[in-house]
Amino acid sequence: MKRVTMELSFRVILVEPIYSGNVGSVARVMKNFGFNELILLNPCELDMPARLMAMHAYDLIESARIVSSLKEAIEGSNIVVGMTGLPGRTDNRHIRMPALSPRKLRDKLSGKSGVVSLLFGREDDGLRNDELELCDIIVTIPTDQEYPSMNLSHAAAVVLYELSDVGSGDTCMADRFDIELLYEHLNEVLSDIEYKEHKKDKTRLMLQRILGRAELTGREVQTLRGVLRRIQWKLDKK
């Protein structure tokens, strides 16, 4: 029986980029390191600076998929990775932490198969909290604290360089649809056990981060949901 080869693929998602030149520069970086799927969420006008900065990678911009919502952009992903330059440096620490370095992300994805969406935020204020909440894993590039801010294309270059030679394998990550059902199920159980309302959102997000970093397989998701169903059954009996 012929063995099916499993693959690990990446899509680069630029969330509402402001400057077309940055879009062009990211496309060039993508081609430098062998990436070819670009998704643009509500982008700026892709005018001449995009073409000039892309150089021989403008075909990636021409073939880019343009979407109007983040949910549409990440549809079909197995893992969603959000990039942030401010891990835990706001009042919403639970949304941004814990963060991995690009190299740690590479190590975690090695030997896996599936579709990984890499989200890069706006040049002025990055990814917003509601967008970060949709991410399974948060990544930050360790920079000098005196000047931590990086240009969009420079950040993309660092991340894509680290991921350019990651090896895929036979461990297939769970479908996004199944993962979202698991998160909804967890939320149901928190309600069933009358978890304190003011802690519920933070706890839900913490559990999502833990499970996201685990790169669950489909079987693991179904096993966890079986445990949750058993908990709900016992609660109903009482």
C-alpha cells in the first residue's frame, strides 16, 4: 500500500496593511524563503510602490487572495499564529502571553502536517485584542528593549527565515472546525460548573492558549470532548 506523504504548509496573512510598499517587501521576502500563499485582509491600494518593492515577487501579490474578515482569512487553518511586539506589556497580559520566539515555533511545528496561518498586524498598532483571541499561538521576536519595534517586512523576514526549512511529518494537526468545537465545548462546561463570570473569559483564553500550543491531533480533540461530555453527564445526573 502506497504511503501518503503529509505536508506542512504556511499562509502569510497581512491584516489591514497601511503601506503598499510594505506589502511588496513582504512578497519579496516570501519568495526569498520559498513561501507562496499570501492573503490580504482589507489592504491599502496596491499601487506602484508595491510593484517596485516586490521586484520579481509581484506575482505573489497578483495571486494574493483579498478577504474582508479575519475568520475568512484563517478558514481551513489547523493552527493560527499571531505576531506581536508587545507580549504581556499591557493590561491584557492574558491575551498576549505566553509568547514563543520564531525559533521555538519552528521546533513546535517540526514533524507536523497541516495548514499554518501566520498573522502579521498593522504597521501602526499591530494585531488588536479581538484578533489575538482568535490565535492559538502568539509569537514575538526578541529585540532590544530600547527599540523593540520592527518594520513589517523585517519581522516577516525573521519569522519566515526560521520556518523556511522546518520539516513536515505524519502527525496531522486537528481541523480548525474541530478545534473551534472544542473551545465552544469548554465554554459550555465552564458555564455548567458555574465558573465565576468575571474570571470566565480569561480562563477560557488561557485554556485556548494551552491547547493551541499542544498542536492537538483530531483524535486528541475527540478524546478531550469525550471527557467534557462525561463531565456534563455527571453534572446532569446530580
